[in-house]
Amino acid sequence: MPARFLTLADVAENLAISMAQARAMVRSGELPAIQVGGRNQWRVEASVLEEYIQRKYSENAARVASESGSGPAL
């Protein structure tokens, strides 16, 4: 059974970004997370990360479509 929660290191690896970028996304609220245990112990639900990725695909498709003046890019 896959893990329900991901560490920020897992998030950073999945998105191919730095730990600092992952932490900034959580702190800004862009990527919902919970803080557990000690200081800076953040966890992101795997399903929330997938929803975030899908939302970014949709936002990008809408941006590309508006820039090109045509229908959906996907």
C-alpha cells in the first residue's frame, strides 16, 4: 500500500525541484500540507500532490490557449 503522506524531500523529488522550493510552496499555501511533530516536519498527502499537479496542467493549458487565441492545447 503506498504511503498516504510524503515528506518535503519526496515532494521535491517528484516535482524535480529543490527542498527550498518545496518548502516555499507549502509556506505560501500553494501546496497544502500539515505540520507534524517537531519544527519543519511537513507532510503532504499523496492525493493532494496529484491534485496540485493536475491543477497546474489545467492552468498551463488555459494559459497556452489564451496566449494562442485557440482552444485547449492538450
